[in-house]
Amino acid sequence: MREFQFARAADPAGACSAAAGAGRFIAGGTNLLDLMKLEIERPEKLVDISRLPLDEVEETPEGGLRIGALVPNADLAAHAAVRMRYPVLSRALLAGASGQLRNKASTGGNLLQRTRCYYFYDTAMPCNKRDPGSGCGAIGGFNRIHAILGASDKCIATHPSDMAVAMRALDAQVETLKGDGSTRSIAISELYRLPGDTPEIENVLEQGELITHVVLPPPPPGRHAYRKVRDRASYAFALVSVAAIVAVEDGRITSARLAFGGLAHMPWRDPAVEDLLVGQAPGEEAFRRAADKLLENARGYGGNDFKIPLARRTLMATLHDIAGGRA
Amino acid sequence: MRLTVNGQSHDVEFDVRTSLLDLLRETIGLTGTKKGCDHGQCGACTILVNGRRINSCLTLAAMHEGDEITTIEGLGSPDGLSPMQEAFFEHDGYQCGFCTPGQIVSATAMLEEAGKGWPSHVSASLEGEMRLTPEEISERMSGNLCRCSAYPNINDAIAEVAGGKS
Ligand SMILES: Cc1cc2nc3c(=O)[nH]c(=O)nc-3n(C[C@H](O)[C@H](O)[C@H](O)COP(=O)(O)OP(=O)(O)OC[C@H]3O[C@@H](n4cnc5c(N)ncnc54)[C@H](O)[C@@H]3O)c2cc1C
Ligand code: SF4
Ligand code: FES
Ligand code: FES
């Protein structure tokens, strides 16, 4: 591990000023230290934010929840209001990592864990994300876990978070604080970037911008589900996952929210897929058209071709589970 | 810096890059906690910080000033085994023993989590009653790998302690 300066922040404003220039925040450390040990991440300065008083889950006046950036994944999954009103979020969190990791992983750190792949970890291989301009080891290589939507010829990695997929379906807002004291609220749909020509830039946050909270709007109507398909039954990243919230009234779908993990450089959501479902009777026909729409521009890279039918089946099975309409 | 480990306080000096795992093993000399992968993947390094189980390889010692740290040595001693240690003995919950300290510390904290009613990925309901079935135990212990695959006996040992508790 490279040497770094270390500072502990006393309050959020202090954290931002300590991070001005080249500082990196460390919360749970489960992603950052993993990468620092391999010298893939080489921060000059670490700002320890783990003791900032951002560890509460509060009710908002609108009927939603405001989650502190340092609430551990384990606590968020077990929180009574989340279990009762946002089960898709509890389920997504519980499907991620292990008990030990969830105790440490924070809400903010989970959102900002690196989009990555195994070539990113292997410093003997080219990787445009780790070393811009060096090429992508995964394109033309072993790419079983890689993206089928929104990728570029520079990078085909996927965002590994389960939690962020549920938050995307829930239209979460990410609140931040900058070094100049200003704050902003970023829709989760605007937080992440597709790889394009600069896969090393994964989100829209500025240097030293601290996530303070994640706000969930009031829970949308309907039944919730999070389904994750992976290579082993537990403690593995998603090959494909879907967070779904679907309401059915009088035999018609009245609202549908669908977000996907394992398919793209960021949690994926396509309003056109949801629009196709609304107004339809739940059933094979409607679900197939939704899956066709989702995968219209999907592209496999050899090793991950199987994800196209897998995403289709995972979506359709999940819709059958929560909206019915099985023949 | 001052660290409290198994109820004893230690004044320690170290390179800021030191993981809590390396500090416990190399500086303080508590070698019960094992290093398997050093990347959060195996659970051999599981310890308790303020009663919660974490991977000590993926955290910096410098981040734990004032925290209450408990290692396998703090759970029991050869002549005063904890119930979980006792159960691993009785059920032969190991072969080579390398993963065992991590398994025991993890299982001890896992029972606390279950006692608080925390659901898991395999719980049928997020709100209802939860019983620690073998399936629940396996899921909740999935962060602890065993290369010798002593899983059936590990599971039995934990089930016995869980059964005694409820
Ligand atoms: C073996 C293993 C298996 C895993 N499996 C899964 C899985 O199945 N599903 C899944 O979803 N995840 C999985 N993870 C990833 C895990 O969820 C993340 O490592 C964790 O959520 C990161 O949170 P953290 O608080 O530890 O982040 P840190 O490592 O502390 O930080 C990560 C990044 O976020 C930045 N950051 C942190 N907090 C803030 C903030 N408040 N404001 C601005 N920037 C911030 C840091 O600077 C850093 O760049 C796994 C990890 C491991 C090691
Ligand atoms: S897919 Fe992205 S992260 Fe993986 S090797 Fe290619 S550039 Fe690097
Ligand atoms: S050594 Fe920490 S999880 Fe493997
Ligand atoms: S007993 Fe050998 S690794 Fe578990």
C-alpha cells in the first residue's frame, strides 16, 4: 500500500475542507482499502468520515425516509421502516456481500464503490478504467460478468451494488455537501455516468464532495421484489438482478418501476419498459414485450451472451411473482 | 494511540497503513485471529468491534481509537470456553482449524443479530418470526469460508448453541 496522510473529520464541513485538493473519504473502507492494498487506488490523503454524525434514519415530512450516509448496510436492511415500507431495499441489501461486510459498509460508500471487473484488479492486464488509454482486457477476453447495456468500446464493466439498484427503482435523491459549504440534491438517475470515453469517471460528484444523506420519497404503491441471480447461492455479485415495484388494480398494471443490476456500468432503468407495462393486463404477452424493449439494444461480448436471455427470464419471472398473470 | 482489546487497553504506535488485523497479530501478539485472503472474502479475520462482527483485514487500525475490540481470545480461554467454543469442540466443527476462530467469533455475533430479529436473504418474511433453520444459519454464515468444508459440523455446532438460547 502507498503511503498517505490520515485525518479524522470532526464534522461534515471539516471533512469537506480536509478533502479539498486530493483527499479521499473513507467510510467502511471495504472497497477503498481492498483497492489500496493492490495499489489500484493510491490516495495521497484519507479523510476518516466513519464517526461523522450521519448515522440516523429519519422520517421526512413528505412520508419518506432520510438515510444518513454512514448508516451501515446491516442496520438499514434491518430498520423497521425500511422492512415495512421499502422491502425491496431490505431485500437488496440482504442479498449483498456478507454479514461482516454489511456491518461495515456504509450507505454512501456502497453507492460509490467502484464499477469494476476482474481485469481492473489484475494490474498485469490492460484496463482503461485503472490506467486510461491502456485498453480493455475484458473486450475480447473473459467477460462472463460484464455489461450488455450502455457499455462502450473503452469499458464494459458493471456496477456491483445491489442496494443502488433498489434505490434506483425507488427514485432516491442523493444529498451532498461541497467544500464551499453549498449543498445539492442529485437524483440517483443523474448520479452515475456511462463509461463512454472516460470509464475512469464514474459519477458526477466533484473532488471533496461529501454524500451526507440519501432521501427516499414516500414508498410507491405495489408489491416489491428483489431478485438476484449469481454463481453461488450467497456471497457473490449479481450476474443479473432486478428490483421491481409493480401495482395492479382491477386486472391492469397501474404502475411499474424496474431497475436492474449486473447489466450496465450503473444501476439500469428504462422508463420505456415501464410505460409499456402500465395499462396492460399482467401476463406472458405484456411481460415479453417489456423484456423485448429492455433488451432492444443489448449486446453480448462472447462470455456474457447468456445474460441476454437470463435478463429476459429474470424480469419475466419476477413480474409473474409480483403481478401475477401466470398461465 | 490507545486501543481496547478484550477489555485491556494498549498504547500502540504503528504505520498508518496497518490494518486492524495486522495490528492485532503483529503488534499486540494476538494471533488467534487469522489472515486468509486479506480482502474481505474469507472471514478468517472476523473480530467484534463494539459487539459487531467485521472483517479486521478491511479496516485501518487508525480508525479504531477508543473502540471495544473482541477477538477469539476474548470470548473464552482453554479452561473457560465460551458456549460456542465448547459446541465447536463437541461437534468437531473443524478439520485444519484455520477458519475456526473466525467462524466462532462470527457465529457468536450472528446469534446476537438473529436475537435482535434481523432478517436474512433467505427469511420468508421480513417482519415475521424467524427460526434459525440450517438454511438460515448457512446464509448468515456465508461470509466465513472453510477450505476443509467442515460446514455440516460447523452448522450443527451453531444450531446447538442457537437452540439452547431460544
Ligand atoms: C468480498 C466482497 C463481496 C462483496 N459483495 C457485494 C455484493 O454482493 N453486493 C454488493 O452490493 N456489494 C458487495 N460488496 C461491496 C460492498 O458493498 C462495498 O465495498 C461497500 O458497500 C462499500 O462501502 P464502504 O462504506 O466500505 O465504502 P468505502 O470503501 O469506505 O468507500 C468507497 C468509496 O466511496 C467513497 N465514499 C464513501 N463514503 C462517502 C461519502 N459519504 N461521500 C462521498 N464519498 C464517499 C470513498 O471515498 C470511496 O471512493 C462486496 C465487497 C467485498 C469485499
Ligand atoms: S471492462 Fe472496464 S474495468 Fe474491466 S478491463 Fe475493461 S476497462 Fe477495465
Ligand atoms: S482475511 Fe479478512 S476476510 Fe479473509
Ligand atoms: S477447518 Fe480447515 S478451513 Fe475450515
